[in-house]
Amino acid sequence: MQISSDDSESAQQRYQRVIKELSDIANPTNSDSLEKKPDLIMLPELWHGGAFNIDQSVSLATTFPGPISDDICDIASTYGVWIHAGSFIEKLNGSLYNSSLLIDSQGEIITTYKKIHLFGFSEGESKYLANGEELVCVATPLGMTALTTCYDLRFPELFRKLNEKGATCILMTSGWPEIRSEHWNVLTKARAIENQSIFIGCNGVGETSGTKLCGNSVVIDAWGNILNKVSNEEKVINVEIDLQNVNVVREKLPVLADRIIK
């Protein structure tokens, strides 16, 4: 779900709209966007408050479990679908984190990932939030799946560590700006190719606090092929993935076995 988080819409209006759309997509009989039930639905980073409206996102800080996760867990369990809910500001033990949320088809929170690389230098996220410290890689319908968030994309060593943990698929929730869209286009493909993994990057659109997001959400196979048509508009992107792709590519070109510097 390439969601628009635009300043022209209040956070509460957006939340209600997106939760309804999420429910409709999880149940294709209610949606014109999909022909069949999805296995996994993914949302962008900080779509509720806006990726570049950090003050508003902080003001909407939540807990897991909490009212937001409860709503999304209900949708997952009702329709039997996995949901990567994007990320939210999480309150935990006196600190705030940019935390992404993964829910299974039974409506259970399987894991959360606290963003390790915070964007904004001395401002933005870095001013308000604590860094996460744990790498997250869990079994999903996509195989062993790693969770990452936006600015993490610029740190290839993180993805190599996730590869070593057995990841064959990388999920990245993001709020990447239009001004650096070419970096997004290049680096998402690079992370898929160098780790011979499926890469799914869900980015937002719209303008928050004067920063326009670029969209360009992608599903990239382990050979580096983009499997969807990219756009910079709010839309639902539906892609079917060949889960054997990773094994085929790694057997055809076993570069990971030839690593010398570790």
C-alpha cells in the first residue's frame, strides 16, 4: 500500500481511511484493487503522522500491544493475512523508537523492529528517538524475512549481517524523499543483487512539512529485476513472487560462497 501522508489530511482522517482500505484489501471481495486474497500486505514508514513530520509522529506515539496494533491485528486475524503495518513511534521503558510491526495471519504480533539508523543528524529522529540495537529476521510466508526501515538502506553492512542470519527476503518500510529518489532506485536494487535476496521496499507519497516523498515502491527479485511498475501516486501494488527465485540465483551465481572479507 503506497500510502499518501499529506499535510492536507489530518492524521486521524488518514488513520481511519487507511484502516478501512487495509481491511478491504485483506478481503478482496470488498476491493477493486485485487483479484485474489494477498498473503502479506505492507505499509510505509510513519504513514500515520508523516515520515517528515516528526513532531506529529511523536505526539501520536503508541505501545505494542495498543489501540493501533489491536486494530491491525483484528484485520489480520479476520481475513487470515500477514500484515507488515509499516512503522510508528513506540513508547517503551521511557524511550521512543521508530518501530515497525509484523503481524501473522492469526492476528499475533510476531515481531517488531526498532530502527537502528536514525535520520536527521542532530535534528529529526535523532533528536527525539533512541536507536534500536537488534537485527530482526523471522520466518514468514516469504521465507526467512528481514525487517529494515528507510535510512537503513544506506548501510550495506546491516544487510550483510541479515544475510548471514539466513534472510532470503528483505522488507523495508520507508518514507524516502523525492529529492533523493535516484539514490532509492539504485540502492534498493543493489541490496537485492549483492545479497541475492528478494527486496520489497514500501515507500510513501505525499508532502509532509515541506518534504515530498517519492513513492517508487518496489518488489525486486534476487537477480535485480523489478517486478512491478513503479509510480509516485497513492496506489495498491500487487505482485506475485516466485519463492524459488533466491535458490535459483544463488545456485547459478554462488557469489556469497566466495566471500573472503567478513
